Amino acid sequence: MNNKKNIIIHKRNEIIRGTDFYTLNTKKCFNAIYYLYQKNREITVLHEKTKISYSTLRTIMNLEKDNNYVEIINIALEELQSTLIRLNNFELNNKIYKWYSTKFLNDVYVEKNDVISVTIEISTFFKKMIISQKNFTELNLIQYLNKFRTKYAMKIYEYIKSFANYKYLDVTQKHLMILLNLDETSKYKYMSDLTILIERQLKEIVSKSDLKELKLYKNEELRKNKIFRFKINKTAKKNTASKEELEENLNKIIKRF
């Protein structure tokens, strides 16, 4: 694939700031298909289905060193067809939706000839989102995103990138657990354990991505109020995301559950 180091997607913030039940490889597969549709938006918008080779998915998903890539992609495609993704606060057809749950793929047809390929049909809803050029965050799949070892690091990276023009970002423990798809039965339900998980992910993000200044700021007041303060960019002009963004929009996730 040409220019492999610069595989960029403009991913809608409604997806980034929502939540899902995907595994790490399924997240990678989602982003790969998202990229391919976005790259060929003029063509794919006119057709219900598109054909993608497994070798292309393997490259974009950073699975070139994994000999088990066919099974990994098969499982990821099944998840994308059967598992819901939940989007937060978006506009469609001039109407604002506070919450929407849907699946990404409608149909999946795998062909095993000389080259293994898959013919897929993404939902009309997602097709419209992908071809839109507003309210997005730019993400580099190969250089940064697909190097992460856990789904938590990938999710936190995407989420923080969507607020990258702020000095810092405050997120409550409840917000963070929902964004990472952690429930009350999780071993990370306590603030101390969740902090350990987050710090471990931040260490990987700093070492493998462009968010070199990212760190967790801690004091007694934040701990008492169960707030995680992410220090993002000390040279940014804005201090933190607005109350409307953090409380009115993101709390829609909490109210849904």
C-alpha cells in the first residue's frame, strides 16, 4: 500500500465520544473499513456493497507480522455485523440526536479464491456519517493508533485527541468507566484500581503517539470528587472543554444506562 505511514481518517466525534463493545482488533477493522470508505467516498456512496481484500485489511490493521490474520479478520467482521456501537450527540438530516445505538455492517460475504476478500455493506446511517466532513478528529492509523496493545489505550487516545486543543480535560470516574465499557462488576470499579489502569494506558500512549505531554494530574480534591484530570497541551489557549460539552453532551451516555 502506498504511503503506508500516512493512513489518515477523519473520524466523527460522535463515534469517538460514544462507546462500544469491540475488541482491539475489531476496533482496528472498524477504522480500516472507515478509512477505505472515506478514501473512496465518491464511488462507495453510489453502491450498496464494496469488496475489500484481506491483504488490504491486514496492512491497515497492522497485522503483517501475524500469521493468524485471516481468523482475526473473520472474528472482527462478525463482531462488526452483530455487535452494537453507541454514538453520542450527532446531527443527521438536519436533526439532532442525543443518542443512537446501531450496528456498523449489514452484510458480510467472504470469498476464498486465489485472494481472500470480503464484500461488505455498511449501514446507510454510517455511510452518511463517513462521507461527511464535519465534526471530526484526524487520526493516523499506522503511525499511532494501530500500535496500541489494548483497546483501552486506543479508546483513551482517540477520546483525548478529540479534545486536543485544550490544556486539560476533566472526566468523572463514571464517564470514564462507560467510555471504556467497564461496569460495576469490573475489577476497575474502584477509583484506585481504575487509576492504575489509566496510568498504564497513558504511559503507552505517550511512548507510541504524538500526545507526548499527556499525563494524569492528581490531588486530594480531584480524588475526593472522583475526577480524572488529563493534562493534554500546556500551550493550548483553552483551559478545558466547555461545561456544555462535558456535562450536557457526554452525560447523555450515563443517562442512557
